[in-house]
Amino acid sequence: MIQYALKCAAGHRFDSWFQSASAFDKLFASGLVTCAVCGDDRVEKTVMAPRVNNASGAERAPTPETDTPPPGTGPLSAPQSPAEQALAALRKHVETNSEYVGRDFVKEALAIHEGAAPDRAIYGEAKLEEARKLAQDGVPVAPLPFMPGRKAN
């Protein structure tokens, strides 16, 4: 296993574990490495201090110079900035009040719009061309500023 410190184009910093360096390269080339905060696939490795064992085999003690995260960063489960907090609240609201329909989003959205399916809030996945076609056909759709939980790293 290997851990990489990563950063997306929006500046979110996060760590992720991979089976190996080549596994990371393969996932990265396939566009499957995405930001844990916003889902952006424009991710790059950042500089990180390696974990080094001392002679007794114990890990070295953290030092403030190398192991203190930059101000404003913290565990991924605790959004720090107001924008990250608002995004987390929006995600929670959507996931709590909507039905995830996955790749059937286009079919379900059309069925609801045409009255063939019960009217309800849904979210899921659609290709850009499909979403544009829905909007052109008068189906009320909007992109979400995050990846569905099932697609996140």
C-alpha cells in the first residue's frame, strides 16, 4: 500500500491510499482519481514527508515542522472553509431529500417529466450531452457541484 498527498485544481488537499504506485498511475490515467471534496478529476500529487522507521522499527515521532497540516486543513470529514461547509450541507440535503437513481437518471427524469413516473426529487448520473438534451426538452435539471457518494474515492 502507498499513500499519496493529493491536491485538486480547486486547491483541496487530501490523502488517498493505493495498492501500489502503478495502481495509482493506472487509476489516474483512467480519470478515476478524483477530489474527495469536490469530485474534480484534475488531481496532482503534492510534496509529502515519507514515514520513516527508526532502528527499533517504531515510527518516528511527528515534528511540528513536517507533520503539522497547513492552516485551514484538517480531516476530510470536517470541512474547514465556509464554501466547503456549504457544499457539505448541500450534499447532505440532496442525499437526504432525493432518491439516487444512478445511471438511470435520464430515463427517470424523462418519465417524471412526462407523467409516467411519480413526481419526486431524484439525482444521478448523466453524460453532458444527455443532460443538455434534457434541458433543451424542457426537463428541469441542474448539475450538482459534487460527485455522488457512490462515485467518490
